Amino acid sequence: MPIIDPLCRSRSARAINYARKAVFGLICMLCLGSCSLLESLYENSPQLVFWWLDSYLDFRSDQSPIVKEELKALQKWHRETQLPQALGLIQELMPVSHLELSSEQTCGIERKVLQTLPEVIARLAPSIARVASSFSAEQTKTLQSNFHKKNKEWIREWMSGTPSERLEHQTDKGLEQARDLYGRISNAQKWTIQSLAQNAGFEPAKTLAIKLYRQDETLKALEKLNALKTKTDLSAESLLKDSEQIVRDWLNRAAHIKDPDLLEYSERRLKVNCEAVAAFHNTTTPEQRAKARAKLKAYESVVLKLVKAQKA
């Protein structure tokens, strides 16, 4: 299903960023072209995520084993609790993949993902607190510098060029995702995707503002954790408890935007995206829907295999 909004990309860009991706990210991975690749990525996700995080934070030698241990524990938890939910979403999509879809159906999937947010935050907080509590002020500066670097790259991708060039870029992203799921796309469908992108209400400045808000919340949380370490009157138990609360507050603030204008924009983009997914799907031919169903079936087999692996 074509997802033409870069806001979706920002949600799934960081492993610890913004807990809702725990299931939604798996559904987004349906765009991958190979079942074996998906399985390999999942099985090796602790190491892959470690490398990615290390590129942002430059872990010390004493931190690396702790980070890897927590990532393996998170993968085990995800396999046991979140993969079955993702499997349910895939199985929910399969019977209707050959039918017309309504925006209520596609938005329903999003709502089910959002319902997992409290559970995901509750599980992430202790692991993140254990790791982030050891970060130095220098590592916070390194993270801030990398945020700045990535923001410049994002601005070049989504805010440079003329309006028509930016529209073409959005359209190309939508086409790429549509082809991944449905196969060959007709010229008429290309125009449909362009029209959906044109009417998507994507505002790069507001999307960037949301990114900056979440990055700022991350840096503030790390500063609070660093300040907490200077309180010598706290017991180890109290320090851990307070650290976890800082992380929970951070994840909740990152996931729930307070600014009324940005909140309205974010919610509107989710709604428009649901409508776009349904609108494009309803232009597809029986052959394209059969291809989509076959891909969903293949990924169902992979996720089933991954779920069963933890029981072995």
C-alpha cells in the first residue's frame, strides 16, 4: 500500500524513537522484496540496531555489552508479545486484500497499532533507562551533532527544489511502495499517486518541527538523567526508579505532541494517509490484488516462523 507521507518515515526511523513503531514498523517492512531478507533482518536486529545507535552515540567499551544485552532482551520480548499482534494484523488484511477497502478499515489498523503504545513504553523504559543512565555529557553532544547532520540531510531531501520537484519526489516514493506490494503500476495509477501526493497536505516545515520537537525532548531527557547522577543522597533503587520515570515521561511526550497546531497537522496527516492507502488500493486490478495477497501470505509464513522460533 503506498504511503506517501514522509511523516511515516520519521516515525520508523529510530529504534528507540517513539515507541509506536514496534508493530507498525513490521507492517512497513512488507515493502521489503525478500522474505529471507526480512527473516534475516529480524534475527539480526539486536546487532543491526546496536550499530545504528552506536553511529549516533559512540558507545564506550563498558557500555557496549549492556546495550547489546538489553537489545537482545527487547527482541525476545518483541518476538513473544508484539510479533503475534503483527501477525494478527497481516491475517486481518489478507481476507480483504482482494476487496475494495474503506479508509475506516485502513485507519482501523493504525488505531490498533496505537493501542499497543502504553505496553511498548512500559517495556522500553527500563531498558532505555539502564543504558541511557550511563551516557556522558559528551555523548549527549555527539547525539545532538548527529541530529543536526541528519536534519540537514532531511531538509535537502524534502525542502529543497521547486514545489513541482518536491511533488515529484513524493510521487516517486509512493510509486516505489506501490510497486513493492502490487507489482507493475499503470500510467493511470501513477497519476493517481501523484494526485494523492498533491492533495496530501504535506507541509515540510511542520514535519520538520515535529522532528525537532522529539529530538529536543530526547536531549532534555538525557540532561535530566545526567543531572540525576549527581544526587548522591539517592539509593541505587531510587536512582533506577527515577531514571525509568524520566524515560517514560520522555517517550510519552515524544509520542504525544502538545503543540495544538502540530498535533492537528499530525492527526490530519494520519487520516489523509489512511484515505490515500484505501483510495489507491481501490484502483488496483484483480491481478495486482492477487500479487498483494501472495506477498502478505509469504510474510505471514515468515512471521509465523519467527514466532515459533522463540518456542523452540
